[in-house]
Amino acid sequence: MPADTTQGASALTDVAHEPGAPKPDPILVTDNIVRTFGGLTAVDVDHIEIQRGAITALIGPNGAGKTTFFNLLTGFDQPDTGAWSFDGRDLQGVPAYKVARSGMVRTFQLTKALSRLTVMENMRLGATGQSGESLLRAMFAPLWRAQEKANTERAETLLRRFQLDAKTDEFAGSLSGGQRKLLEMARALMVEPELVMLDEPMAGVNPALKQALLGHVKSLREDGMTVLFVEHDMDMVRDISDWVIVMAQGRVISEGPPEAVMRDQRVVDAYLGAHHDDTLSVEDEERIIAQAEAEIAAGEAQEGSR
Amino acid sequence: MNWDAILANSLQAALGPEAIVYCLAAIGLNVHFGYTGLLNFGQAGFMAVGAYGLAATVVTFGLSFWLGLAVGIAATVVLALLLGIPTLRLRADYLAIVTIAAAEIVRQLLGSQSMRDVFGGKDGRQGFTDTFRALSPLSGEVDLGIVRFSPFDAWVTLVGWSLVALSCVVVWLLMRSPWGRVLKAIREDEDAVRSLGKNVYGYKMQSLILGGIFGCLAGFILSVSRSSVVPDNFMTDLTFFAYTVLLLGGAARVLGPVVGAILFWLLISVLGNFFGQATAGPDPLIPPWIMDQNQSSLVRFIALGLALMLLMIFRPQGIFGDKRELAINAR
């Protein structure tokens, strides 16, 4: 479906570069999501739309509330207020496992490979609607064997695609960090999601594997899936995302295509502080030097009195 | 030193009703802890509920033995729901605290004065095994060479080991299925399982009920083999010994609890008989200034503890466990 995907991403050219901009074909729409932890407002997002069939990056400095926002959208945490819908279905108060079943599957920042299960068992677990997962039918293998076989074949195809086919029968716990990221992504695809949400897919991955991972994320879009990911790696953001949403201190401060967002003064300020590139005036310089000298003198005086 | 007697007594213990009770209890804990990662420290509570369900139905209400079995299982399911509904959404350690407390509450309640009319207080209930005795096809002593069982014990043992075999088959069938895979995945990381669209809470509840029912079967065998139930049969150490049996055999292995139970009772009995004999008579093998006859029955537990420590140091995965699995950091 290459025609569809280009449409999904290219349709963003006419979208305004401002927070909360409406998209032509949104798959995920959120309104007024607020989450506070005691006195701290971790997330306070007014309105966001995620374009179907595009790769959207969610970036922001540490503590901006990106992962919390992810948790809220996927039902792993409940917001204080807010409403959001996925593909037209209201997701407010829906438990995490039902969110996943509806086609919105996430991965985790700290990879959650199921260590003492083999790679293949990890994959099989991802398949939905398994009749053998009901307690009564589980005991009678003929009732689920055919489905298991089909799932295994699908898993093998995915493992080949993610270059994990040599590891099929090994414990997931014996994989390297990067391989676990690959496994987690492949496992999420077993659910056959429409929207894949990746929480820092590049964290802890070596540069060689990074390129492969980038390719895999792009291929999700080519397969007609929508991708929303949190990332710190700016190269990755620039390289693969069609649209970037920037969060800082719980709020969305900017939206737009990667080049535009990285030139945005609000974004630069959020990452580097508001006054980082003001030139120092002579008065400022003198004041700073005087202050430093005073501190040194005070320190010496203290030392002498001892 | 009479080694023949030691061997005979020990085999008797390793194959007898006591070992069966611990084996069934450990099979339940294997479902809870070994496969699902649920820390149930209240297996004694499930056993008590099963045993008393049977005894009270027959003795207090004069109903049939078979109905008693059904009541015991139903009561176990209710207990599992009561424990699970508030705690299974929380972290694993909460379940541990709640179950250990619940087992004690159950025991105190069953032995309480105010419920004496139903459960018989501290004296418990006797005389509910007539139907079971009448079913026995065995008459006369059963002699298996070195091991010898009374007709009733042989009948209990036969039924007991059949139950163990049946339970093992059920566990094996379930754990190779996709259902068992979900349980094992929950043991590894329940958030990951949730993110793949599985109702983790529902699966944990099913696991708690299923393992509880195995505990209930253990309670049946315990009460029937002794032809009585008293609250003090269901102290917390029962649960801890069942855990020992499980870890000895190897957790998350179908036959782990079976091998564990046999070995545990073999060990306890060999040590008990050995120290008993070594301290008996006018000129004992072990001089009285080291230990006397009374102390010898306690020393076997010390030696057992030592043996378990050595096992955990040199074979931490248990008899059947896979060292490769243990080497993997669980998280």
C-alpha cells in the first residue's frame, strides 16, 4: 500500500506548524489530558492529533512528561481529566489490555523481554484471539493446535524480517540489549496493531544496530501502520519522522515537520534554556567577575579563621 | 544400627499419605509461584478450607461425603476470590502478606469457640470417612516387600497417588498450552503481557483458584488419612514445608513437587530414624553428652535444614530445574 502511506505522510504538508494543529486524517485525538503527581503537573496537554499512516516523533527534554503521556494513552496510567479516542473509539477508562486489543500497541523504555521464555514463545504470546488461552480449551491440544501453527509461521516470518531467526529457541534473557529491542518490536507486531507506540526504541542500542532499527521503523509505515515514538536521538528524529511534537514541562510547545521544529525558538529554548545564546555585555561580565572574586575572598577568610 | 528398619520406615514415609499431602500442596504452589510468580504463603488456608468443608458437611450437617468434597472445593474457590479480588491488582508482595494473614484467620476461625457448633472448636471433627472406607477394595495388610501398609493406609495411598498423577497430567496439559504460556509470561513481566492485550488480572485469578484447588485436594487427603481435622493441622509451617518440597524438586517443573515430596520425607525419616537409633539403648552410638533420645527428634530438622542449605548453594535450581534458566537475570 505505498500509495496510501505517501498520502498519509504527504498530507501533512498543508498542516499548520503549531501545537494542536488539526490533521487531515487523525487516528488518535486527545483533549485536555492532565496528570498530576501530588503538586507536580506531569502532563497537561490540550489537544493533539496524530496523522494516520505517518511516523510521528514525540520529543522533549528529560522530565517533559513524554513517557507519562504514553502511559496515559495506553491505559497503563489514568489521567485526572481528559478524553482521547483511537480510530473513533473512546479510550477513556479503558484498561491497558483492551487498548492493546483495539490495535494500539506499545513498547517500553526499559525493554520488557520475557527472559525465561524462548524467543519463539515471546512471539507466540503476542498473537491475539488465541482459543488455547482459555482455561477450559487449553487442556485439549487439538482445539488450538492449528491456530498455534499459523501463529508460529507468522512469528517465523517476523523473526526473519528482524534478523532474529537464528535465536528462535534461545531464552529471550540471553539476547543483547539491541536484540531485545528488536524482539519487543517484532512481538508488538504479532498483535497486528494499527498504531505502534515505541518508547525510546534507540536507547542502549549500538550504532550498527541503530541503522537496522531505523529501517524497521520505516518499514512499519510502508506496511500501512502508524508510528508514534518517543526519542532522544535527534538523528533518528530527523531521519525518519514525518511530524514532530515537542513537549516541555508537561505541555506541547511546538509541532511541525522535523526541520521546522528544530529551528523553532521555543524548542531551542526548552532544550538549552531561554538565555543560552545572549551575548554577554561588559557590565554583565564585570558583575560576574566581581561576584566570583567576592566568593573567593569569603572562602579564604573562612579558611584563615580556622 | 538396624539399617533395614531405617530403610523400611523411610520408604514408608516417602510413599505414605504425609508425602502425598505435601506433594499436592506443592503442586498448587507450583502453579501459583513456579508458573505465575504469585507468592501465596497461605496454602495451609486453602487446605484447611477444603478439609473443613468436607468434615463439617458430613459431621455437622449429616450430608453425603461426595457433597462434602464439592463443598470443600467451592469453599476453596470462594477463598481464592476473596484473596484475589483486592490483592491481584497490586504488586506481588501484597499477596504474600495477605495470604499469610488469611491462612491464620481461617485457622483461628475454624478453631474458635463461637463456631464450635459447626467446626468443633479445638477438637475439630471426626468420623466423616465411612463412605471412603467402604469404597476400599483392599482387605488385609498390603505388603510390598520392605514397605507394609495397613488396609486403610494403603487405600488412602492408592487414591492419593492417583490424585497426584491426575494433577500432574492436568498441570502438564495446561502448561504446554497457550494458557500456560500466558501464566509464565506474567511471571516474567506482567506489564509486557498487558501491553500485548491479555487480561493479566483474569489469568492471575484463574491461577490462584487452580492452585488453591490442588491445595484443597491436599486438605482432603490430610483429613481423610487422619480420619480427623483439627485446626492445628493447618499451621503456617505447613505452607513453608510445602515451599521447601517445591524448591527441592525444582519450581516450574511438572514433576518437581513429586520428587521433592518423596525426597523431603525420605530425608526427614532417614535422619529421624538414624538419630533415634544412634541415641537409643544402654550404650548409644552417639554419647548422651552430645545428644539424648529426646533431642534426636529435633536434630533431624537441624540436619534437614543443613541439607537444604547445601542444596540451595550447589544446586539452586532444585533437582529438576534448568541451570540455564536460573543464570538469566529474571528482569
